[in-house]
Amino acid sequence: MNRAFTALLFLFVLNKLSAFNADSLVRYYKVKADRFLAASPEVHDQFSVLNNGVAVYATASDKTNNLPEFFVSWEELESFKAAVKLRPHHRFIPYMIMKRELKLKGRTLSWPLESRDNATQFHAPYLPLHGIRIAIDPGHIAHDTIKGRLEQKFISMKMPQGKDSVRLAFAEGQLTWLTAAILAEHLKSQGAEVMLTRAAMNKTAFGRTYEEWKTFDGGVSLDSLIAAFPDNKNYSDLKNGKLKEERSYFRYVFKDVEIRRRAEEIGVFNPDFTVVIHYNVDEQNAPWTKPTTRNFCMLFVPGAFQVGELNDQESRLDFLRLLLTDEIENSVSGAAYLALSFKEGLKVPLANEKDAAYLGTSCLYSGSSGVYCRNLSMTRLIHGPVLYGETLYQDNLTEVRLLSEKPILDTVSGIMAPQRIIQVAKAYENGIRNWIYSGSFRNQN
Ligand SMILES: [Zn+2]
């Protein structure tokens, strides 16, 4: 055996031994909770890292009275990590509760380990991304500025042109879909297996346009929301017609159910990791009717729960999953490669904590430049590593012009798009490839 190998073997054994050392686990998860997960002091009222495992509590007084809602002992840690990865909330929560009830009676229940459909397809073995499954989520739904106005995600500005002026307008949903569609084809051409949460630019995650969804599913969705949240006035006002603006329907009913649908679809696909694609705006430039000179890129990964964000059982299970699995660590690892690729490929600087107010108030710095833990629906609901990219500010003086340029053909995907969007897709592609080639991607479990 050569010396390097012996040293590696020694480190490996040391690592495995320490996994059974409760003291080191307590230290590790305490530090991790502070660093990545507890963005407000109140979050500490709802969990404990104990000598025998981790407990999560429904309320602060439950913690005082030592009544955990979920508990995972150190002995169960590895099997919990494997089981939680495979199961959606609605199937896992009843299981956790049954486990707790049986434990009170002195009985134990082992973790269910049945995997989701994981059928592999044929891959040409020489392709560099062979065997890698990637989910891509193009943010928002608008395919034109009319829908962009409905979801409040659009740019429309009068820009000087010679002695005249021109109106430049686009919706974020158009930018994200084109980027995702181009990226998907580039990754597939290298052997990756890719799924998109939206199949076409005008389709929602339900496989239907917004209007089709409203006609076929809207009523049922509203009724189930009313049944689940009978005290919510927005829902009842939508039902009885007091609230009849299309924007309210979109905001209170569609947005949340559609985001959940995206996460469910991704869960069924069971990817190695998920890329969520958005384009940012300068928050100081609201209402975005004129361009800004500021421009930054950033990435979000899971974590950073704030006060009030552990109010429901589902969120508390997500907190426990994110604390005990390596999903945050793996997300930071991948996001760091994307951040570097955005910065170099797009010539957009990485955002520091002071560059946007929400980075200080709603996020925790991951320790990796431009990467922040943030508790968004899409970082919390998706299982596995999540790389949520905000490549540039759409309302930036230069970007707004570049993003409105005449489309050109991207030969790999066969898709027509402004050159800037093709550059963004390639920046994602390079970052993903660098991460996979780095070896840190393969070390995750
Ligand atoms: Zn967005």
C-alpha cells in the first residue's frame, strides 16, 4: 500500500468512527444549526441537539415541557437520512408520529426504505454527464408581458435610442424558460438525464396554461384551501366574489399550489440535484420603470429559518431533514461552482451581504462567496441539493438592452434566444460541469 492511500484509509476510518461518537455529533449539529438554519433566535425554542439525538418541538412550551414532536436518535441517524430522502411529507409525517406513539409504549418501528421509481435509462457510456439526473425549474409562468403583469414579474422601460426612445419589455418567466430549455439541451447532449418543471413557455407545472388550470382545477384548489384554512378571509372572499381581481386569484390560490406541484414533480423524478432559475432585480430600483446601474449575481440554498417559519408541522419536518442530512452542505458545494461560473462567464460581480437588504435580514451567509441560505418554498420543499440561481439584475442598464436583443440561434439546442440568455445558460452549464468534474459532487451521499 502506498503512503497516500494509507493516509486516506486512516482518515476514512477516523471519519466513520467519529460518526458513532455522540459528543462530536452534538458539536457538529449545534454548529450547523447556528451556521445554516437558525436565522432568528426564536428558532432555537423549537429544537434541541441532545446527547442522545435531535428533537423538534411544535411550540416553545412543548420544549419547556420536554414533549418533542419529532425525535431522531444518533443510532437512527443514518437510516433516517436514507428514509426521509425518499418520501414526500404527507407520507413521512404520519410515520414519524406513529413512531413517537409506539416509543411511548416501549415499542420501536424501523424506517421504511422503499425507493421511488428509479428506473435508469440507457446512456451512451462515453458522454461526460452520463448517469447524472438533473431537474431544472424555470421560475414563474409568464410567456408574455400580459402574464408578466399578472404575476408582477416583468420589465417595461422607455430607453433612449438615438434622438428617439424605445420601449423594452419582457417577463421574467420568458427569460427563465428560455435559459432552462437551452441549458437542458446542453446537458442532455453530454449524457445527463434532465427534466423541466414547465414543458413549454406558456405552460404551468400542471402541464396546462394558467387559463386552462383555472378552468379545470381552480375551483377544486380554492375549495380545498378553504377546507384547510377556514379562517383565511382571502379564500372566502375569492369564493363569494368580494375579491375578484385576477391578480388576487393568481397570488392566493395559484402561486402556492403551483410551487408545490413543481416540488412534487421534482420529487417523482428523484434527481441528483435541482437547478432553480430566476433573474433578479435591484430592490432599491422599485417599481422598476427606469434602469439601475447596479448588477449582482447570487445563489440561494436551503436553510435560514426565521421567526414564525416553524409554525406548521411540514416546515418542522423540513427543518429536521435539512439539519440531519447533507443537503445544505451539498447545495453549498454546487452553488459555489455556479457562483464562480456566473462571475467569470457573465462578468457580473457576486453579491456581498450589504449589496441587498434581504441578504442581511432574511439570509445566512453560507461561507462561500455569493451563496446564501434562504428559506424559500423552492429551497425548502425540494429534496436533495438545490442550486437556486439569480444570475443578474434584469433592470440593469446594460442587461435590459442585452436581454431585449434580437434572438439568435443556439446550435446545440436549436432554440432562438437573445445572446445574453444563451450566455447565462452556458454559465450554468459550465458551473455544473466543473462541480461534477471536481469530485466533490461524487462524495455526497
Ligand atoms: Zn424570480
